[in-house]
Amino acid sequence: MTIRWRVLVDPPTSGAVNMARDHAMAEACRPGTGTVRFYRWDPPALSFGRNEPVTVGYRDILRSRPDLGVVRRPTGGRAVIHDGELTYCVVVPARALGGVREAYGRINLALVHGLRRLGVDASSAGADGTTPGPNAGPCFLGPVAGEVTVAGRKLVGSAQARIGSAVLQHGSLLLATDQSALLADRDGERNGGVRRPVTLGELLGEVPPWEELVGALRSGFVHALGGTWETGALSHGETVLAAGLERRYRSREWTWRR
């Protein structure tokens, strides 16, 4: 089946709005269609995985960084600071890329292809990558099997969820912020044999312009996923869904549920 892909490039907005839009796209996803969305966060925010406990350490970070918003994602995974990074989102029918596991691998391969267009020697972590639980600490503590790394150091952290008949995968590409606030209590360059993350700025000497980043990543998705591609925007139905879901992602009951 040929997938009709839509690309959205959104201006920076809040964590609640970003999560509501991703969720709405998944709920509205139809057979034979897919969406890739690129965005940033304003204000910067700390996001938790759907089932991740909110630890004392995370609360301390929020107290020390009053500029940070806070939101709980619809996907699993663990905590990420969305500041100095690019977030991608992919929504596609769960079977369209061969199933949930296959989709995870193909989406990460698309990211690898896009990063190589920028001159980054990226690859996917092997099967020996960790498979941590929701209480295992922040996302960028170490790569999960299949995630994007450079010389063993994690560059992109991703999380996934099945929503209705669609799979939603989104993740953070580190541009200029290395998540040090989340990793401050981890001593040394290594923790349990896992190397600390790396940023695109560190690898390239500077962060490429936003348009160049998005263009390279889009090319990687086109190469890896095939189908037909066009630039688009949220539909009216998705906009209505997102407005309703935004109330959930702003609520204390959802954010502090664990």
C-alpha cells in the first residue's frame, strides 16, 4: 500500500498544545495516510512518560528552573527537557509500516538517513541497548535498542504509543542542550557502562538553521518510508480534537497522576 504522507512544520508552542496536537493526529489517522510533524516548545518544558513516576529529582529541577513548563506525554518513555532540541512526531496506521515494532525501526532509520544528510555519522543502537522501565530515570541516560546514536552516544530519544488503530511515535533530537540538568546526579562520563548523550551542535560545531534541519530530516523520511509527500496543516477536525485534548494535557490530574 502506498502511504500518502503529510508534513507539518509548526512554530514553537506549549507542551500541552504540542501533546494535544500529536494525540489528535493519531485519533484522526485514516488508512493509507500518515503525518510527520516537526516542532519546538515555548516555553521550554519538562515532559514525563505516560506511566513514569514523578521523582523528587524532577520536582527539584522544576523548582530550580521556573522557566520550564511541565507536561505528561501520551507515549511511554522517560523524562526529557525540551529546550535546545527539535521534536519530531510520526503518526501512521499501526499496520502500514508492518506493525508497531517494525514502525519503530523504520522511523528511527528515517532519522538516521536524515542526520547523515547533515554530515552526522548516525546509526541505530543494537539489540544490546537497554530496555528500561518507566522508573529507570531520564530518557537520555542511555540508548534503548533501535534508538539513534553516534559512536554509542544517544542523539535522539523516542517514545511510542498505540492510539486507536494508529501508532504515534515522537522524539527529541538534541541540538544544543545535553540534558545535563536531568543527569546532574550521575557521576562521570559513564553510568553503568552507558555513555552520556551528544548534541548536534557538538558533532557539527554549530547547529544548522531550522529550515536546513527540517529539510534534511524530511528527505530522510521520504527515502526510508516511500509513498507520496506533501506539506500540509491540521484539518478542521484535528483542530477541534486537539482543543478538547489540550484540557487533559493542561490538567494537574493528568500531569501528576504518578
